[in-house]
Amino acid sequence: MSKINAWDWIAIVLVIIGGLNWGLVGLFNFDLVAAIFGQMSFLSKLVYDLVGLAALYMIYAAVKMSK
């Protein structure tokens, strides 16, 4: 079994942030990213993009681990 590298940790943290944010949106209609960085500001879009890329990376990591 291989160790978790820096990219794996970054992806894990970003996916957790995304999951928590979606949970807040679903339960309380509260977008934490927008509250911190502004509604669809450059930084908000950057966070959303990074979370999406992290999710894609996690798909790759899951496939790699399943082999």
C-alpha cells in the first residue's frame, strides 16, 4: 500500500470542504464559500473550480487504489 502524497491530501481537504459546503447549502440554504469570498467572486469561482478538480483527482485516485 502506498503512502498518501501531498496531492492526495490537498484533494481530500478540498473534497471535504466541498462536501461540507454542499451540506450547508442543502440543510440551511447557506453557501459558506460565497459568505467568505463573495457571491460568484473570482475567489469563490476559484474555490469551486479547485473543489471540482479535486473531485476528478479523487476519481483517479480511487481507480488507482482499486488495482
